[in-house]
Amino acid sequence: MKSITCPFYTNSKRCPHRIAFYDSRHRISFQEAEIRIRNIARWLIMLGTKNGDRIGVLSQNSIEYALGVFAISRIGASVVPLNLRLTEKDWKAQSALSRCRMILSDKNHHDKAKLLGLPVYVFEDGPETSGKGKVEKVERFISESIFLDMEASLIFTSGSKGTPKGVVLTNGNYYYSALASNLNLELAAGDCWVLSLPLYHVGGLSILHRCAQAGASVYVSHGFDCKEVNSLIDVSKISHLSLVPTMLQRLIESRCDKPIPDTVKVILLGGSEAPKILLEKIRQFGLPVFTTYGMTESASQITCMSPGDPAKILSTSGKPLKYVKVRIVDSKGEDLPPHVEGEIIVKGKVLFKGYLNRDIRAGWHDGQWFITGDKGFFDSDGYLTVTGRADAMFVSGGENIYPGEIEGEGASYPNIKACAVLAVDDTEWGKRPVLFVEPVETVEFNEQDITAYLKTRLPRIKIPKKIISLNRLPRATIGKIDYTALREIYKKRYSS
């Protein structure tokens, strides 16, 4: 079985005093990180963890959590990060489906973790007990190697439009994803990536792997906080950020037109399509933004912009990275030419092992190409534009309607931050679109004005049946619109 040496072990020898992790109170060198990873690994073994076990984690971001991810891999186990936005019922179901041996938590979530019916241990308390008695006996179970084919994590997708699925990712998926991203974005020793995405999301976990492979530092944030990020930017402590459009919008607004210094090399922007007004601000301020497209099933990135790409292609998601291939196909699986929309399918070393408790190749084309469920097209230069979910398309009056088109035009209206479209039942047309808008601050909109604007940009059949203004659109994981919550809002307002 192919393996690599754990990058923390390697870095502890090559650059022992370089900073691996830090937060507002702590600084951890690679040498200390390796020691603490081994301590956590010993502790987990002494608690009964075996090769192939799964360990649930219910915790906010922390250095201990980050170290625990690598300690779990070093003993051949797998991490099941539980989404803090979910309920006790969801956590219990996911930990049961995963057959977790135990739950690791921080102190703040210990009481909630105890309700899940499994042994619970607190990160901050555990490793101190690892030096008693059995250390020599368990040491042989801790490897400096990480086996690429072994399961590294089981992540349940957000499920904003359906039932969450358990995505099984291997060490190799993370390894090749990190190599490809680092090669493209030129991440190197001396750089620092702020971990503002949660570790229960593949975007957060992938930051750990990229920085470990590059020998770069991670600043661990408990969550995205504009004040904290601005402070780090202004004292030149961070070089890389991963943000979703709502985060970047808030960051720009909070700086009040104050420029971002050149010490920030990369702002990786993904998670959802960026509104046109945000893209205009990026171009206006000359921000080092790199748009990207990825998913949990690909261990994060599939395509990304590269250094030197012109600002005009910010509306795309860049080109395919190394270790992944992308095709645009029609309903028969045949390749489509540039500028023709079709379904996005992918294959490569970054692709997941399969879904938990499902046929390993269900949803694949020719047994090799994963059908993403996303629609898009390549331009003549090979840049990918993602136009929306294939399953989001609905038929109204015999016409195919893609919500993303309406959302994009709605977001171009002045003073609108974000938009979302639902398809609702209609006795005359079968389905009709309803547009939800999130205005800038306290701006009020006249529905007739927006409708008149959209009539100049969309065919009549695509004009929304209703336009609903909300102070804030409901969001699921890392800023993605929660369409289930929107549907509940619509039902309450228009139950008849």
C-alpha cells in the first residue's frame, strides 16, 4: 500500500522551530506539533481506538482539533467531523451511521456530545494522561507514515436541498488535492493561511493539508470574524484566506475602502457563485481573488484561477487543477464544444472513495467519471463557468428554467447583496419561480421596480411570480443558501 511520511514528522526534522499553528494566545512549532500529535495518538490508542475505527468530533475550530485530525490518521483511524449547525438528532444519526467508536469534543460542546450515547472525551483534558504506564506498548501502533488508500474522513454533506450523504475521503484524496492547490497557488514555507472555514467542512480540512505539505503556518480562528481578520491583515500576519462570497462582502465593507496590503497573496473564493456587484468591487480594489469550484467529493478544489489570470475571467471558476480531469457532456455522455452548457463530470486522484452505505459507482459515468450534478461550460480558453445545479432546473409552461440565471440577474440590481430562487407549484404553469432578495443594510425595495428591471433582462416566462425581501437569507454550511429554510418561509407566508 502506497504511503507518504506524515508532513509534521518531516517538518519537525527539517524546520523544527518554524510555526505550524497559532491563534490569538498560542504559537506551536512543527517540532511541538509532532510531539503533541504523538501524545494524542497514544491517548486514543489507550482509549481503545484501533486501525479502521471512526472517531466523531463535535468541536469548534482549535489547534487541538487540527492536531487531532493528523493524530487520527497516524493510527489508521478516520475522523467524522460533526457539523455544529445541526441538531442533536442529526449528530446522533450521523454518529450511528458512521459507527463511531467515540466522540471527541471541546469543553463548550461536552454536554451536548454526552447526549449522543457514545463515550465522550475532551481534547483539552486527554493527552495529559497519555504518559501513564502503557506508553511503550502503544508506541508501535503510531506510524510516521500515512497510507494513501486508507480512509481519512467521513464528511456528511450539508444537505441544504436534501438528505445529507456521507462522503468517504482517503488520505490520498487530501494529499493530491493539497499538492495540486499548492502548485497552482504557490503556497510555500513562510506563508500563513487563516483557518476561518469550519473543520467540519472539507474547505477547512483542506487548509490543514495544504499548509502541512508546504511547511506553511495556519492561523486557527474559531469562526470568521471581520475584526480579527482585518487585524491579522493589517499587521501582515496572514498571506492566504479561504472565503465564500458573503464573507468577502462583509470583509470589504468592514474595511471602509481601506486597501488590502500586498502581503495578502491569495483570497480563495468559492462555495457559491459570486454576485456581479461583488465581482465589480474585486476588480475595483484590485484584490488578489482566485475563484474556485470544488466539492466535498473531490476533497475541495476541482478548478481554480491561477496567478496572472486577467480580472475579466473572475466570473469563471478557473481551469482544472492537476490530478483531476473535467468534461462537459450532454445527456448521452458525449462531449460538448466550448460555450455549450452541459453536465460537469470529473475524474482523478482527488475523487472520493464512495458514499457511506451506497453502491460505490452509483452516479458515475462509464464507471470512471463522477457525475457532479452541476451544469456548466468551458470557454475557448478552457476556463470553466458553473451555471447551477442540474437538479435545480424546473419546467414552467413547457420551458426549462434554471434558477441560477434568474439569481444572477437579480443580484445585478443595485443594492442587492444576494438572491435565491425557489420553484413553487402553480395551477396554471405547473411551476413558477419565486425570487428572494437580501438587500444591502436597510435598503427597501419596490417589487414592481425590480420586476420592471428583470423584464428588460429575462424572457417573460422567467419573471418571478413573487419577489420577497429578507434582511438576511438563511444559510447552511459556510454561507450556502439554505433552500429548505426558504421553502419553510414561503409556506408560512403563503400557506394557501
